[in-house]
Amino acid sequence: MILFQYFLHPFYLNCFYPIVSKFFSRPKTSADKMVSIDSREINRRSRELAKLSEQISLEKNQNWIGWEGKVFFDEYGKGSSFVGRNLYYKPVVVKTEQSLFGNLVNVRIIDAYSTYLEGEII
């Protein structure tokens, strides 16, 4: 699984966020009869995959720096910022005192994080 994520760099990693799900068997199923892995090993693998997922998400988002296009703002962010989505449904945050809520605005991406893009109004 780790090699798969590292070499293929899937576009979506658990719906935009670097979250890794852990598998636990359900009672009275054939999976319940399988040999269990130590919980410390499960946690180690989970942390490793989460770290890799976050790294891949950041690398993918860095490719958006310099992109210009329309963003529809439909959320209030922290402080004086607004959160919107571009036509590819990527979350874009713009810090401004001007109210952007409910507006379609031309934006340039100036920075990238693992879970969102940061833009400025153009």
C-alpha cells in the first residue's frame, strides 16, 4: 500500500484530506479468523501512511501555485478569511476584509498546503 501511494500518487487521498483508515475485523466474519496484527504495528503503519498521504497532497497542491481562475466562496474562514472552491472543487482560502461570501471571484493561487490552497484576488 505504501509503495502504491508513493509511486502512483493518487489524485484523491480519502476525499482531499490525508486521513488513513484502520482495518478491524467484525466479529463472526471470515476476517475475524485471520491472524491479528499488534496494535502498535497498526498505529505505526497508520502514522506512516498518514505522513505519506499528507506529503503527496502537499506536492499535488503545490502544482496549483500560479493558477488563475474563478472561485465561488461559500464559507467563512478563520479571522478575516473566506473559503471557496474552484471548478475542480479544490478548497481555496483568501484573506481579505472584503466580504466574498456568495461571490464568484477571480483568484490567483499564491501558496499551497496539504488540505487547501491560498489565493489572492486579481
